[in-house]
Amino acid sequence: MLFDFNRFSSLLLIFFVHGFVYAALLYRKSLIQDTRSDKWLSLFLFLCILYITPWMVGFAGWYDAQPYRDVLFYVPFQHLYFIGPVIFFYVQSLLNPSFRFGKKESLHLLPGLLYLLFCVVMVVTDKLLLKKYFFLASGADPDFDTWYQLTGFASMLLYFFLSLRYYNLYKKLIVQVISYADMVFFRWVRNFLVAFLIMLCVKVVFFILGEITDMSYWDTWWYFLVFAILFYYIAITGYANSIETKIGFQPNLLQYRPALLLNYHQSSINDLEIMEEDEIIDINSIPTVEPIPSEEINSWKERILQLMQAGKAYEDPELSLTQVAKQLQSNPSHISKMVNKGFGVNFNDFVNQYRIVAVKEMLSNGEQKQQTLLGIAFECGFNSKATFNRAFKKVTGVSPKEWLQQNG
């Protein structure tokens, strides 16, 4: 097979091979651990290595020799209409165990399928019917036609914003329903979206440079190198961050105040399918603004305070809104409203305030002489050092060590 090894083709070949290996490893991992997110990330990496293929083999001599030239012309390598939906599905599969790929979701792939059909029509027309270049009479690779590149970029940008919106809704929801939100904020999703945004921004920069300067084919190679480095970072980091949340929800991405459906009693994906109809809970991720009688708020405040102060419910590191609602014989949606209206904070901050008070009390009693600061934090309901430090500084304005120095 023709392949001219040089610094342009060889560097991209390294990323191509490594990307393919990580895509295969992620797919294998998804089969072993039954993680749907790994399947979507594997597909994303596969689309990325296809994306850089024309430039890699182009510099290896394929555009200058047959039949390799026709392979590049007639086989679609840059699947721009697929990349956006795939990142959207990846984000959903990481954050939401109730996400399923069905008929509704398959509509997102329709533009990409239509482009594949267009490529089939080109092959049939040029190679079988006319037996000459018709669609490719211009001698240019259709993957790089301006209309396809611009609409493909618009598609990727749209799905980036949808994914960002989804992640932001998840963050608003999570602090309303569990007391260990920091543990499941999935900062990897944020980093993944930032990396993808950089990919889009670099593409814009090179497009502008190409319009205002006489950029050669060799100059654009640098864009594909940057793209390869970014997807290599995604491959390495994504492989180590495939943990999926167990809190199911259904957001409305089109509304400013979305109602979210929860299901977080399941212990596995299969359990979710069995319990879905019975366990879904209607809850608003944004504090309600509807009027509630002050007598009702005060009554519920007393009951919630009794549970937290006398019952020390905050000591449970995995305390959730559902558990509190069950103990108070109510529903999570109502308890969430009472916490928001009665105390002016979300559920996560409300519980952490009690944990901080308990930590400060133990420190004032000299408990730090008997055990570590982290041990005290765990005893009071925290489940990680990072969460404890962030919560402590948020409540007191200083770090735990600074507080000890000031009050020691």
C-alpha cells in the first residue's frame, strides 16, 4: 500500500494509530463493564481519526496516485453531521442513566445518513452509470466543499451548545437532590466540552486565516495536528473517566425553567428499566417562585430542622432528598421547595452547613488531637477531602487549617 513517510504524514499516523487503539479499548471496556458512555466515546474517537485521515494519507501521496485518489474522493472520511450528535449522546449517557437511544434520538443522525446516501449516489453515477467524473468533475474532494464544511461546523456548534445546556441543567438538578453533589459534578464533562470547543475555535481561526491570507495545503496541516492532539487528550482522559451517574432525569432543553423527572433508586441500568414507571419523581431544578403560605413553610422548616438537628441525618454521606422525604412522609418535590423557600439555599448547601457546624464543634472540643482533620470530616458526613475543603471555605470564608489557626 502506498504511504510516503515524512514528518507530515508520520506525525498524524501516530495519532491515528493511538486514537484507533483507544477507540478499540473503550469499546471493549463498554462490553465488559456495560457502560454506554464508553461506546459513544469510542465512536467519537473513531470519527476523529477518520477526520484526520485525508490529510494524513494525502501527505503520504494518495491524492497523487490512483486508485488511492478515487478512494479519498468517493469515500466520506469527514462525517461532520455525525460528530455533533455523538458528543451530545456521550454527555447524556454519562450524566443520565435514564437516557436511551431510540427512534427519537436516531433522527439526529438523519443529516449524516443523507450525506452518506449522497456519497453512494456519486459512486453509482460516476463509476457505474456514466463511467466518468460527473460529480467530481472539478477535481476536488467533496468532503471539503464549502457548503459541507460550513453546515457541518454549524451542526457541531449546535450540538456543543445543546450538550453544554444539558450539563448545566444537570448541575442545577444535582444540588437540589443529593448532599454530595461535588462528587458527581463530573468535571470531566466540563473538560471534554472545553476541549471540543477548542477544536471548533481552532477551526474558525484557520478558516479566517485562509480567507485573509494565501494559506497553502501545507499550512492547513497544522490545524489537523492541533485537532489530533486534542482528541488524543480526550481519548486518554475519557478512558479514565467513564463512571456514570445513577440519578436519572428528563430535562426540557427548550424551557428556561425546566421540569426534571428523577429516578435515583436504581442500583443498575437494568433496575432502572424495571422501576422506571413507579419511581419517577417530578421536580423542578430551579427554586419555585409560586406563593406558599408562611405557616406551611414554618411548619415544614421545624420538621426538617428536627430531622437534621436531633436525628443528625447529615451524618449520612449519601443523604438524598428522597431519603429526607421518606422520613418526613412527603415527596422530594415538596421537600425541595420547602428547603429552597424556608432556608434560601439548595439541598446540597443546606446539608453541608450542618456538617460544617458539626466539624467546627468537634474542632472546638479538641478532637483534632485524637484523629485527623479528614477523619473528623468523614465522621460528620463528608465523603471526600476536596468536597470538605470547598464546603468549609464556602461556609466560613477560610480553609479548615486557617480556621484552626484562628480558633486554636
